[in-house]
Amino acid sequence: MVRPPKLVILKTPVESGNIHSPAFIVNEQICRSNISRMAEKARLNKLIFRPHFKTHQSVEIGEWFRAEGVNAITVSSVSMAHKFADAGWGDITIAFPLNIREIDEINQLAGKVSLNVLIDMPEQISALSTSLKHPVGFYIKIDLGYHRAGIEPANTELIERIIGYSKSGQLTFKGFLTHSGNTYQASGKQEIIAIHESASQELSKLKRKYQSDNPGIIVSCGDTPSCSLAEDFSGIDEIRPGNFVFYDLMQLRIGSCKFNEIAAAVVCPVVSVYPERNEALIYGGAVHLSKEAIINADGSRNYGLIIPFVDGRWQSPMGDDWLVSLSQEHGIFKTESTWAKSLSAGDLVAVIPVHSCLSADLLRSR
């Protein structure tokens, strides 16, 4: 039997008979609307719009961005940069601190496209400066509270050591870049805006400090919650959101989007139903959805929201039918609503994932 692709672009209702295993379904209309809305926000605020393609990783969806006038993109790996360079994208930022072991591949890329990399250690820029055969731009990654990667803005000695390498060879200092990933743990819009405003102010200070000696440097910010909710982008030159293209349960929970702006779901077969314990089993586990979870006040975890999949499209939620347990291939959800209690083995349900980036990547690789 020929299996359907794991990622399906929903232009018309999906033929349910073709779905036998978990499939990542994208609603093209909603997805294009999300892209258009963010592109318009960038235009109105006179921002460079360099969207992050790690969420969708799709050449076809990439063309929807091009239709909105996008010509510069962000990726999260050298291999992803090669993929989109081969698809005709000529201006790429790799938003991951430079991996010295990939310098040969970076050289290959830099010979084909206008390439930017991230630096947060002098050792990275030193190794790069002695190996480059083509021009490469670099941003200094600034840590503004997320503590995943980057240099604290007060560490000017380290920042200046790194900037010093732009005076030699093929390297050009492009500015300061951050990802305020701490907005993903925010309690709501007010906290997200506060994080955004603080990041904007800190980066603006750095730009003012160094721009006289480095004319043309910019400030780049990237998180979806800030880019979705903020209206004031004073001091910011470029935005790089990625998750907004699909959104997900996490973004819905913190207020970044509305339910009707979620553009992707994982459609899974119902395998078994257990009415005596108010649960059902789906073919859909950690290898399809990841183990990212929403933590409830009582410490319990939700791994997705189960909703109807009817006539080839997912519908609005019918109740609190939460995915409460994941194994490698198994998913268990609570059948709380009347609709969920009526499900039978062989039915299809849609799961709104906690983190659409991971679900899209997991199902694409299978």
C-alpha cells in the first residue's frame, strides 16, 4: 500500500480514507493569512521581515512568503540553509551560534548566497576569520533573560573583542540579535510586552554605543509572542518570527493567537476506546508530537487538544478532551465531551499540538 505524505497542504478537504497513520495537516488559507498579517505589520512599522523557516521547513510554504515580498530568511541550521539556498533563497541568516566544525560547509554556502551567522564566543569568530574564502556577515547574539545562548549586554569587553574581528578579511559586523524565548513562559500579553520593551531598550543601547564606529549595524528580534502582540517596535530594525506561520496550543495559551489562527494539526487514527476509564488511545505518540507539554496548576500535563476531524477538516474544540499521556507511538486522551465519548475505533481525530515546530519536524522526517 502506498502511504500518503506525512505533511499535507490542505487546499481542499483531505480525503479521510487516505489517512492511515499520523499526518501533519496545514490549512493553506489560514497559513497564508498569518503570513500576510505579519508581513503587513512589518511594512507598517518599517521593519525588515526576515521570517524563521525552521517551523515549516517547506519549500512550498516558503513561496507563500515570497508572494508577500519576503526576500531574506532565517534558518536554524547549516543543512536547512543549504536546502533553501538550493530553492533560490539568496539572503540567509543562520540563527544558531556558529558551530566551528561546520566552517567548511559555511564556506560553501557563502559562495552561493549572502550569508549571516551568529557569534557569542571569540573562539568562534577567530576560527571563522582564518578560514573564510567568501564574505560572511555576523551578528552578536545577546542574552536578554532567556539564558539559552548569547552574551549579556553588560559584557562590553567580550562584545568589543568579537567586533574587532570585523576589521579583517571577509567578515562584516551586522549588528545585535536576540531571541526572547522567555516570552513563551509568560503569563499573558502584559508580561510579553514588558519582555519585548525591555529587550528593545537594551539592544537599542548597544546599537547607539557601537554604531558610530560600525555604521549600518541593525538590531534584530525574533520571538513569535512579541511580534504577534507588540505594536511599538521602537529601536528594532528587523523581526524574525517563525512559529506564527502555524501557531499552536502554547501560543493560544499565552494569548499570541486566536484558535481560528492555528494553521496546523496532527490527524491521528483512534485505535482503541476505553469507556470504563473515560479514555481513548490514538496512533500518535512522542515521535509524532514530541513531549512538549502545557503544565497545569495541579502539576498535570497536557500534550495536545483533541478536536473533531470532519469531512476532511478539523473543527472547533468540543470540550476539554486533552491528550494526557504519550509513549513512543501511543497517545491517551480523556474523553470528556459528548463528542469524544461517541468515538469508535477507526475514527480520525485532530490534535492541536503544544509546539507545532517540533510536530512538523518530527512528521516530516518519518
